[in-house]
Amino acid sequence: MDIKSTIETVKGFPKEIAEIARELNNAKKIIIFGHKNPDLDCIGSQVSLALAMRERGKEVIIYSNGPFHSYMADYEKLYTNKVENIDDIDLFVVVDTSSLNRIDVDFELPFEKVIVLDHHVTNENFGKVNYIDSDLISATEIIFMLLVYMDYSFEKNKTVVQILLDGILSDNGYYKHIRTDKYMSLIFTYLLISKGANPKETYDKMYVNNNIAEIKLLGKILDRIESLKDDQIIYTYQTDNDENESGVQVSSALLFQQMTSIKTGKIFLYFKVNTAENKVIVSMRCSPEYDIGSICNIFGGGGHKVAAGATISGDYETVKKKYPYVRYDEKV
Ligand code: AMP
Ligand code: MN
Ligand code: MN
């Protein structure tokens, strides 16, 4: 099956893709940014685009300040956070990142050279060229479309094909988040598997990646679950003390896998308390009839309608009192 004509038929290439392909073709030196605390969609987008552009003779910097989860160690090696001669860089590509402050970078990006590729509804369109497509479940789908548009030979590089599948399947929650208006990842997944990507390898990266300490801490955090409104609002927390004692963190993905299995639940919150820095990182999930992305936006964060987050200064008790579930309490 010809991938290009399939995508042309099922979705069509937006006009921005042509412009972005032209910019990439013309650039000699490219830097690719994602968001802090990169997830597999972010890594999949950054790494696949970088490796493909290197094959085309470009010099490409893959930038991140991390922190990387331990199961992403293989990818961490490809990254740097040291950039010299910023003036020599022709193109600054930002993927899977809704606003500049999510990048975690200590130099300014020259607006004229910035390209933004993202799927967050809350994206601030902070580039000269922006392709934001919130119909897509992952940013990696945009990179896939772009590489297809640029006639990239997927057969030649299995790493690129695999990391594209990893990125797409991670943000679609291994098919959990497919909706009647968001199903393109099913087709893209099929196309990537037909080019040699292995879905079992992705599954293992996503779900077979914990150690005993993480599962024990997960148990402790689940034990702290509290609820409001007839168990519709469900929340719990992790402290820096937990982290210091166990030496591990429980990712929001791992926690929400369990928490969202509570049948009555509609709004789910996970507070990661950082006493040392007097701040709380809030992760949220909700059922499709709510929109927590815009609520998190009010708190200086953002995300998607059903998966979002924010970082708020203050201690747990104060943040908990003013944070979303109190507001949602009125609506649920
Ligand atoms: P998480 O709960 O950390 O897995 O994040 C869920 C979603 O919300 C992801 O798509 C993040 O990109 C987004 N998100 C989390 N925290 C923030 C933030 N502080 N600002 C903007 N988006 C965020
Ligand atoms: Mn992401
Ligand atoms: Mn994403």
C-alpha cells in the first residue's frame, strides 16, 4: 500500500506541512525541542524527526533538560542541553509543547526561525509557522505525516519506524483514548506496522517498565486515595519524602491506570508535592464530558481536554483547597 496516497485519502496533508517541509529542506543546522519531563510522544516526535533529517545530511541537535524516566535511558543518550553558537542554527523546531515556558530552555528562541508542531488544544501558536492539530492524539502523528510528505524511506531505518509507533501508541494510551472523532492513530499505526514497527516492543516500553520499589510506592499512593461527591472526584498525592525514602517516583501514567478504573470516578487528580521547593505538580484526568485542559490553563498549566496538568506554588493543603476539584465540585 502506498502510504502517501493513503494519508492523502484518509486525512489530506494540510498546507502548513508543505511550508514546514520546505523550511526543513532549506535548513543546514536544526535544533528540536520538546517539553520538560518528556514522555514517549515528545521523544518519539523529536528523535524520529532528528534521525530522519540527519539521514538527509542535516546537523541536528536534540534538546532537553529532562528529567528522563529510567525506562527512557536509551533515548536520553541522544539528547543534549548544551548548545553553542545559537546564531548558526537555521531552524528551531518545537514539538508536543503547548507554550514556550514548557520547553525549559535558558536562551531565547528567534521567532522568525521557530516552527511549532503540536496537538494540544491549548497551544499558544508561538512560532512563525505553526501546525497545531488537536484532532490527532499524538504529536508523533504530525511528524509521521511530515516524513511521509517528504518521501522519507521508512524501510531503511527501523529505529525511526519504531520510535514513531512508540510515540503514537503512548499518547493514544495503547488504544484506550481512541474516540469517534480521534481515530487517525489507528490507521497510522497500521501503516507503521506494515513498515516493520513492532507493537509488542512499544507495549513493553509503556507497561513492562516498573521495578518493585515503584510498585510498592504505587500501593502506598493508592492507599491514600480520597474522594468527593459520591466517589466522582478521586484524588491522592505523593510527597518528596516518599521519593527520598524509596528512591523512586510513581509516574502519572502508572497511577492513573489504576485510579481511572474506579467506575464512579469522573475527575481524577494526582498531586506531586515538592515541599523543598514549596510547589505542587498537579496531574489530572477526566471522563470525556469534562474539560480539565482549560481549568489547568487558568492555573498556568495546560494540556488536553481529558489529560492536563499544572505546577502551582504553595503547600499541599493550600493548593488542594483552591485547585480544580473544588471548582468541579460545583459541576459534577
Ligand atoms: P501528565 O499528567 O503529566 O501526564 O500530563 C498530562 C498532559 O497535560 C500532557 O499532555 C502534558 O503535556 C500536559 N501538561 C501537564 N502539565 C502541564 C503544564 N504545567 N503546562 C501545560 N501542559 C501540561
Ligand atoms: Mn507529551
Ligand atoms: Mn503529546
